[in-house]
Amino acid sequence: MTRGDSRPWFGGGAPPDAKRHAPATARNRDAIVAVLESILPDDGHILEIASGSGEHIVYFARAFPQLRWQPSDLDSDCRASIAAWTADADIGTIAPPVKLDASAEAWPIDAVDAIMCINMIHISPWSATEGLLAGAGRVLKSGAPLYLYGPFRVPDRQTAPSNEEFDLSLKGRNPDWGLRDIRNVERAARRHALILDRTIDMPANNLSVIFRKT
């Protein structure tokens, strides 16, 4: 999502014009792939939470053709966009998108080898983050990664002015949104047997945050 941009994507409509475009995807996808190369398994089933436009999962599926990919989103327009992008890509390792509410007590997925969630937790209520962590604790196998990407507040580090402005704009749109303190995310994760593995600085003052299921 572009800082201060109230629309994270463009386009979207009735099929065959259902594809949305998220400009941030092209800017961050290669940096994310560089991190994923070191954490994803050699084989397995990867779940993406809040897949949005669907552009990321198409790119990742091309980068990691040995893996099986499950996109998801709560929003029906997003699922239509995901389906449109994956149909055009014609990649057999991407399953049809499923409706998934991260905050729900039950997910339509039983077990996966990794979970990815990009740019969601700051544009959703804290309950969505808690639900994401609880769900990851249920469906991840031992040692499997949960990968988060986005802007965070980090202790002993001054938040970039652009992120402070972004935080204010998010809270102006919805008081339940905003940048999350990485310490609060880590504490919540521990309640679901998820241990912080490492954080990696990313472009545009974002972080990659990797948890592992114990």
C-alpha cells in the first residue's frame, strides 16, 4: 500500500474485468522473494492470508514452482480479482481462492507448511491479528514459518516520519487500524506457540517478521 493512499489498488469490476492492481506489489515483490528463499520449505502447501488483488501469489508461484499455493481473502471482490489473475497466469500450483476471515475461530484449512500475510495487520482491527496468530498456531506444522510483512513499531528505534504519517492516516480512516508494536505481536504470538525467529529490514521502512511454530 502506498503511504497515505486510501486506495491500495485500482480496477476491479464484473468479470472479465475483475482484476485489481496494487501498485505496491511491483515495488516489494522481489525483496519479499529474497526473504522467502531462506524460509520456505522445499516442498509443501503455502497459505496466503488476505491475498488482496492476487498479484503477489501469482508472482510467488512463478518464483517457487515446486510449492502449492492457497490464496484467501474475506472480500468477495478480492477473491474475484485473485481468480482472474490466476486464470490469466495459468499456473497449476495455485488453488482457487477461499473465503477466510483471519479473526474466525475456525478456518477452511486444516494444515499447511507455511503462512504468509502481507500488509494486513495495520489495516485491520487488532482482533484480526490475534485471530491470525491463533489460526497459525492451529494449522502450522512444527517448525513451519509464519511470514508477516509491513510497517511496525520497533522498540529503541525511531519510527520513520513517513510511517508516522501513514499511521495517522490509517487511524483517521478507522481508529482500530494503525501500526502495531512488534512487542505486542510477539507476546500475542507466544500464546499460540509461535516464537519470533527474526526480523529483516525491508525497503520503504517495512519489516519482514518471521515466526516459527514450536
